[in-house]
Amino acid sequence: NYFSSLLTIPTEVIQQVHALIKPEEEKNLNAPFIPQSFLVGGSVVRPLLNLNSSDWDIGTNAPEKLFSATCHKTRHDKKTLYQLNHFDFTLVSDLAEDSFQRDFTINALRVPLHGRTVIEDPTGLGLNDLQQKTIRLILKKKQTEDERLIADPILMFRACYFATVYHFTIESKLLASIKCCANYLLQVSTQRLLLRLKKMTTEQLKDFCSTLRTCGLNEIV
């Protein structure tokens, strides 16, 4: 697809991933299970928007034993995360299901680190939303925006964050739900909010405050 032609993955990224996971070695050993790894989330979106991407997010179904000796283990958003230098490896049992558990359609975009470089769009909406510069929530079947935001209020904050740093627009239904569910953001710890704010420049913080006002969150945050 068009966007795939714009994406160049540094050789050292692929080398680092293969050094840990060794998919070809597993294949040569006729292993019953050959691990797969994908570049995911902002590591796909940022390069396509010509934004700096010094940290690399990798989703993989590789066994945990491959990371325990060399990586730092932590937990993030109920997932097991292994960190090594500028790499964050998220371990998931089902890569297809993981895509639909992500927050926004653009963050579900992924690029396999085995074989041809092509951007996969599991939700079928991510590439179009990227082109239209839209922040759209991923919903389960019959789930509403209100229901997802109430279950995970920090998504409101993250929607404002990505709209700011990417210069995107929050999709109309999501925007309406954020305004309706704003008070639920009080359930999120200040520490979690500050972690995201620390990633912004001074100019971005000014724009972020404007986005918060648009979403009715300025008096909550």
C-alpha cells in the first residue's frame, strides 16, 4: 500500500529483534511454534508523520524465556513488557487479539519484522484515519464510546495527547463521549498523567491545554 512505501525500518531495529527472538533458528530446528514480531503503535505512526522515533515498540508472541536474561521486566496497561535500550517488547499470546485491544485505530497499525515490509491494518480503519488525521477509538462489537471510556478513563487523556502531538482531530463521537464522561478521569492517578505530560515540549503543552478545553477536560486535569 501507499503508506508502506513511506516507511523505512532501520536495519539495526530488525537485527536487534532477530538477535533476541531468532525466528529463523526456530524454523531451522523445525520448532512447532515460530515466534512472530511486529512493529506497533507509535513506532509505525511517528515515522509516517516524519516525527522522531528513537524508541521502538515491538509486539511479539515469543516465549518469555527469550527476554528474561537480557531485558528489564515491567508491567504496563496489564501487559508484560520487557525493555532493552530503546526497545520495548510487549509479550502477548494472541497477536490478532492484541490489535483490537489497543486504544485507537492508528495505534493498531503494525508492520511484521519477518519478511516483506508492509503496513497491516487489522481494524480496517487505521490507514484511512491516518490519512484523514483522525483519532478514533477501537470498540468491541456492540460497545459504545461511553462504555469504553468509563472502563478505561485514561483513554480520554491519551486521545487529547495524540491529537496534540500528531496535529489530528478527535472523531466526533469520541469527542462527544469525552465531554460526557469527563469526570471519570478523576479516577486516574496523577502519576500516570504526568508520565505522558513529560513527553511533551513546551509548545506542545500549550496546544495540549487548548485540546483539553475543547474536550471539556481542562477543569479535571
